[in-house]
Amino acid sequence: MRFVSTKGRAPSATLSEALLEGPAPDGGLYVPERLDALADAEVSALRGQPFTVIALSLGRRLFGAEVSVEELAPLLEAALDFPVPLVEIEPGVYCLELFHGPTLAFKDIAARVMARLLSRFVSAGRPTTTVLVATSGDTGSAVAHAFSGLPGFRVCVLYPRGLVTEAQRRLFTTLGGNVTAVAVDGTFDDCQRLARRAFADPDLRRCRPLASANSINIGRLLPQVFYYFHAWAQLPDAVAGVRRADRVVSTPSGNFGNLTAGLLAKRLGLPVSRFVAATNLNDVVPRYLRTGRLRPRTSTATISNAMDVGDPSNFARILHLYSGGDDPLAALRRDVAGHAFDDPATRAAMRDVYERRGYLLDAHTAVGYLGLKAELEARGGTGIVLATAHPAKFVDVVRDAVGIEPSAPPALTRSATLTERIVTIPDEYAALRDLLDGMRQ
């Protein structure tokens, strides 16, 4: 397997090169050079299999010969050591609970696989690699935990000060050790811009190995393909046996890495017809799907804060996937529907599902649920929504919307008692550069 840049001006890369490089040298993002779909029999054989077996089958294809089966199997067993159940929350609507990992968010899955892959590729004696990551809520804690205490790595998490919940923040600001939490006086888009500037700084990269753990890194993206197949593999036989055209997946979308992984899964043979790009008020992509004009803008703060992204970097990968053919936009519209919802609609959905079904949604999953319902009402069928975060990470939002306070899992109870260690910087690249230079000492 080799990987090419979305901008098309960089040499193709191996998996190890792409993981260690992060963005491609031309500023683009790496994507698989080609994807060969699994045979129908191979897909059918995944039905009812454990998550790690499904991940191994897909990982062999996505990672190629650089990681042997003998290495990959225990790596995946160690990384994916928590349940990822599919729950029916109402007739025709299933919820894939991706929040049972150590930081209670879907990003645990990819971050834990990526950390182990990077550790396998980083040679002994190499200078310490700094993993630089920007977070709008959940990425930072997932990456920090995945690399915490891992020899040869130092982690720098950039987050917008005051714009992530206390529960989200404490999961990475209390780790210490090789993890540095950096509060930026700005938005997530500002944090992402600072990180991009660092990766484009040749002087900085000559001084230190630098790795990205945001979804701009292909290593974060590929493992997310696994759980789309895992969701389908858990559907009841009566649902899995219906026409492919009647199955829809709704993905709560902010930076669009998760949806990109779903579209890669579809290219690999995932038996679904369409995806829903479900967003909050930061509706750049749904607007593009309606108008054909992509207009990034400053992000707007919402109660589904991890999706508050006004300039989603991974959409470049989606555009690249659909760049062939006579009418790429029409092809994308056939596979993806865009829906956006404001905070009142999100709160109403959280309350409605809890009162009718006794199932508690966080705000991000509620946006995904609304998008799925809109698509099913328009076209019919059966759908899966990805539950991307545990409701207890958003106590205030859940209490306001539903009127109850979700019980805190042990991970949140533990982090609430620990001391936070935070460095605050202005939204200026010079401040980040000085901080990274200091971390090298």
C-alpha cells in the first residue's frame, strides 16, 4: 500500500513515511493510492466476528506488507481492548457506541492503533518525536492517553481556552509526564492553523522529529474504517439481509475525518447505500452539497463543541476521492447527504429520545440522530448513527436538555481529583514555536 497527496505534488509514500510525515511535503493530505474492494464473500465472512478479527482483516489490506500479520494481530488486540456495541434505540435506528474506551470518545480507537503503529516504525536511538495535536474537545485526550508514557514520544495538545468542557479538558490536562496541555487564546480553527504552521516550518522540523496525531495524519484515519464494518457485522440478520440501498449511516461531522473513513469503507465494500454528514451550525459541507460552493468561515460555538469547525481539513480528502469522472459533485451527492441542526433542535432530540426510549444521547450523537432521521424520513430504510462521545463528558448540556445528570464513568471520576497542568499562549505562532523549542531542552 502506498499513499499519495491530495495536492498531487509530492512523491508517493509508504505507510511508515506517511505516518511519520503527517501532512505531505506539498501541504496536502495523504490518501491511499488505490483501494481494492473486498470480495462479497470476504465481506460476508465478517458477519458476527469480533471487532479485532474484523480490524485484522481490514488492517492487512490498508496497512500492506509493512506490518506483518504476526505483528498486527497483537497490536490490535492491545489497542482495541474495550467493547464497541451496536444498540437498537428505536425501530430501524441503531447506535454504534464508540465511547467505551479510556477517554470515552470514538477517537480512542484510532489514536490507540496509531500510537502503536508509530511506536513500531520509530527506530531505536531516534531523537524524541513530538506529537503535535489540535483539539476541539475529544482528540486531545484520546491522543494524550494513547501516547502517555510511550518511550520516544512527547505530546503537545493545543486546545481553545474556555471552549472545551471541564470533563474533556481534565482527561488530558491531568496526565503530566510526557504530555503538555496548551490553552490557546482562540478557537479550534486557530489551534489547527498553528499546528499546520508548525508542520510547514522547515527550520522547526530540522530541529526535531514532529508527528501529527490529528486526523490530517493518515494513521488516525485508517483505523476508523474498522468500526464501520463492525457496525454492519452486528446488525440483525433480518436487517443485514435487506437491500444495500436501504442502509444508511449517519456520522456526526466536524473536521470530517470520521466521514472520510466511512467513504473509504464504502470503497472497500461496506454494504451501505449512503452516508449523512450531520453537522451543527458549522454547516460548510452541507452548504457545499447544496450549492456546489465551498466557503470555509470562522467557526461558531455550539453545545456540540467538538464539531465546531469552520474550515474542515479532511474535506480535501473527500474531494480527492470524488475527483474522477465527469461530475464529481453529483457523484458525491449520490453517496452523501448533508444536514445541519441548531442547538434548540439538538436539545429537543436529546430530550425526545430519552423520554420515548430511555436512551441518553450526547449533543454530538443527537446531531447525528437528527441527520439520520431526516434521511430515513425522506428515503426510508434502516440506519446506523455513530455515538461519538459518552454523555457524562457533557454534564451541563445533558442536564439542560434532559433534566438529569449522567453518572460519571471511573475515568471521569478519577481525572476530576487530579491536578491540572496547563500552559497558556496567545494565538501567535511565535509563542508556539518558543514553547516547542523549550520542550526540546
